[in-house]
Amino acid sequence: MRIQLLYFDECPSWQVADARLREALAAVGNTTDVERVLVTTADAAESWGFHGSPSVLVDGEDPFAEPGAPVGLSCRLYRTPAGVSGSPTVGQLVEVLARG
């Protein structure tokens, strides 16, 4: 399983997503290293299909992408059980990783 965390430096939520992703990996017993990918240009965002920071890719797919979501250098919001957040919850990440 390949896991990537795409982000840009100005995003205040990428470090939260990184910590939650590590917690979720531990919860499912997965020792895969997370590759952090710094996205710095609009061209790179387009190339990655970057729907905003932070984005988690599992084997190259964004399991949280909504159809028609724009691509670009922006902060991303996630729908969580507790409301809108800048990062998926640990539970949402565990669900995605358990499928993979």
C-alpha cells in the first residue's frame, strides 16, 4: 500500500492530518511509511489532481474526493461526524485504510 500526504506550507491543517494518519495506520497495524508531498505550484496541483491541502492518497487515489471538486492550491475541508474540519478524523482514515 502506498500512502501519500499532499499539502502546501500555508495550510494550517496538514500537520493535524499527518498526526491523524499516523494514528490511523497504527490502529490498523499498518507500518507503511507516509510519503509527504509538498505541492507548490498550480501545475503540480493539476498534475497530482490536488483537491486542496491536506489530501491523502492511497495507492494514488483520493478516497475523500468529491465528484467535480476543483483542483488547485487551496485549503481543503472535510465532512466529518462532528461537522466540517480541515482534516479527516482518525476514524474516517481507519475506515479508508482498512479497505486498502
